Amino acid sequence: MSRWLALVLCGCGVSSAPPPPSTGLPSAAALAPADPVTPQTWRPVTTAPFDAAAPLLLTDGTVMVQELQTENWWQLTPDNFGRYDHGTWSQLAPMQPGYSPLYTASAVLPDGRVIVEGGEYIAGNFAFSTDGSLYDPLANTWTPVSPPPSWATIGDASGMVLASGQFMLSSCCDGAPGSGPTALLQLPSMTWAETGGGKLDINDEESWAMLWDDTIVTVDANNTANLKSTEIYDPANGQWHYAGDVPVQIADLDPNDPNSSHEVGPNVLRMDGTVLAVGGNGHNALYDPKTMTWASAPDFPVVAQGQLDTADGPAAVLPNGNVLVATSPGVFNTPTHFFEWDGQSFTEVAGPPNAPVDTTYQQMMLVLPTGEILMTDFSPDVEIYTPAPGIVDAAVPVITSGPALLAASRGTVQDPSPVDQVTGGITPVADLFGGHTYKMSALRMNGITQGAYYGDDEQAYTNYPLVRLTYRDSMHVVYCRTHDHSTRAIGPDKHGSTQFDVPADAERGLADLEVVANGIASPAILVNVK
């Protein structure tokens, strides 16, 4: 059920439009020494000149954010030292006229383009839209995308780039038991192929999490015949199959109450390979893919306003392995309380300034390349959370082959001579030439989780590689746009390759090159940028 409709039916007196906007430690290269930050606290980004909704991390290290319920998008570019809180905002091209969605499926594709599909609302009105749009960051243009044939709704759908690199999309509300439709986008033809047979219920409100074996797990939110059922999608055969029951119901679903919201929180793949399934009713569950069994996790606490839950809301995996999750008392109520899950218990942490007047569904998280968590809440106050120190060793990317100049670029290099600008006897691993494209390989280049999770209303997964240069003399930070990722698979043993473009105007000199995934950087290799 729609959150706005549910609120009206509950007599809470809100309109059918969104409420008005509310009035890892970073890497050493990303913070100026004179401006330290305190772990487990929030600090603001340079005030946005708009009401900030869904964020996405582009493969050049910038963040694109939709302006709430409009066609407009904005770009946050970090400062010269890689700091996002000191970054600058600039406006991007708008989507096609009339497509101003809220609560969509979205993804950064392996070629670096961005897809946005559906929308529960268009310009604040119920729509369950089948519209979509594809953004090309090089051309700064959007192109409309046709929906899968015969689909009547996409709406607040789930979407995900599979390990294969294909984008999978669900319809929120089409279908019946055994036929909740999903489809795969075929590139470059931009056509859809049906997949996902055997689904026990429709896809509405359900959250997806990719596992290390490339399958996808979800907790059913619409199966009135079994309120505890879960399912797994296997991309090898394109089918869903029953995956057991959670020990306690976690979806806000009551077959005898037509006003139940059907909401459930995010499914979050942790760095130990288990899934924290956050509940929309205060209960939580854990899935162990090794044993293929479910267990109970502690309930969220009860506060003065009632039982805390995450009936639509965000969570993010921190570089130290903890999960940051937002909760609020009852379905769609305020205030918001934030917790970290360490695998055993939930510990409350500080909230941002708007937490007293926000509820969970307003908030969307994104894992930054610095290891910090960026969060929007439909207001101009974009906040950044600094995790406690620590990095899970099994999640660290490792460069396995140094940058190789692609043949298409090789003939245009102006200075292909051996290292001739290096002083002090230091020999770099490779020369990089501005304006040219390179290929490199890495272990765990996509990380071992998908980063931030929400569910059907918004996806800001960051399981793809970024390439970061930190200059030894100036300490300036530059991101090289990556594209043509060979895989989106996640896990401790997953290898892959990516291409990256050195900016034509890149600073020259010695730099440490890192591959970054989900805010965790590889050991650096030394390069000489010419």
C-alpha cells in the first residue's frame, strides 16, 4: 500500500503529496588535517539549492541527486581534497518533460550511464508510472526508455544490476501469485526480456539483496497465504524459488486488515555474507546463505512514541562492517532513531539535525568513496555520517594488473617515452596520459556488499569500481571515470576488470592510484600522470 494512502486511511491528516521538506573514517587524502571529524556523528554538506531526494554515485566520483518531485537533477562535486562536505553543487540536464518521479527503481549501469524507472508518484500525484529515462553523463542528456511490453505498472519498483551486468526491473503491482513480473534490460538494443517465473506474490514493497553466489534474496511482503515466506531468484535459470520462512513475521502485512501497509525494511548483505532483513513492524531476521537458514535478530526497542521499525527506510554497510539503519515509531511516524548493528545487537547512535521531524521513508543513504554515508531527507540539508574507524580486511580491493593503455588510445599519446619526470629515484608502476583510456583488473573491485540499501523505493548500490588518484605533492584528489565493468559480482573471491579515463586536464605528477568500492580503497600503486 502507498505510504500516503496509508496515512490518510489511518486518519493522520496528511495529504496525498509528500510532506513539506524539513526546515569508515574518510581516507587520509580526503580530509584536510586541520579539519578533523568525530566518529559516529553527522555534519552537513554545503547547503543544497534544492530539496534533495534520491542520490546516486557516478563512476567519476561525483554524486547526482534528484530534486524532489521534479525532472531536475543536481551534481555534487567534491573539493580538490576529495571532501564532499566542502563540495560544490551544479545543475545537470533535466529528464524529459512531465517525468518527475518519486520512489523509483534506479541503477548505475556497467557502461557508466544511469537508468531511472517507474515512479509511485509523478509531480506528487499517484501514478505507478511506467515511464523511464536513461542518463548519459558524458553528453549530460536523458533519453526516454520504453517499459517492458504489456506492463501496466512499474511504480515503486525494485531494480538491480545483476552480476552479469544486466539490469533487472520489477513491476510493483502487476501480476498475481506465481506471476509477479520482472524483466532484464538488453543493452545496447534497449529491449526487455521477461524473467523471474515462479514468484509467490507480486513484487510490491519488497527489498532485494544480491548474495555472493549471484542470487537475490527477498522477504515476501504480499503473500497472505504465508506471512513469513522468503524467496531467492537464481539468474542461472531466471526463476524464483521458496527459501524458507523467517522465524517471526517482519512485513507489516495483515490479511484481515486492508489498511496494513505491506511495508518491510531493507535486506542488507553484511560483510560476513549474512543478510540482515530489517522489519517494517519492529521485528528483524537474519539469513545465512551457507546453511540456507533463517534466524531471529533482536527487535528494535520501544520508545515513548511506540515500537521502532523501518517501514520503508535506508540502511548502509559501513567500512568497519557495522550496518547503519534508520528507524521510526510505527509506520510513517516521527522521529527517526539511528542504530548500528554489529552482528549481535543494535546500538543507538546520534541522528542528524532533522531526525526529530523526519520519518524513515524520507531518508536515503549513499556510501561515498571516502567511506562516509551521505543522506538526503527531502530537504536542502544533506548530511554526512562518519563511521567509527576500522575496515574489514576481506572487503579490501586488490589491484591484480596495473593500468594498460588501450589500443584505441595508444596511437594518440604525445609522450610515450619512459619515465622522465620522476625525481628522487622513485619509479612508478605506470605512466598515465591525460585524455586517454586504460584497463586494469582487481580482486574484489566491486566490494563484498552493495553498499547502501533501501528496497523497492530507491536503490543507491555502489558495487562497482572507482579509480582515485591522490597526488603526492599537492594531496589533491582526482577520480578517473570508470566504465565497461566486466562484472558486478560481489564477494571475497570475485575478480573483474574495468576501463577508466584519465581526465584530459588532470594534474601532472606522481600520484597514488587506488581502486575504491563501497568506500574501501585498495592498497595504492604509484603512477606518473603526464
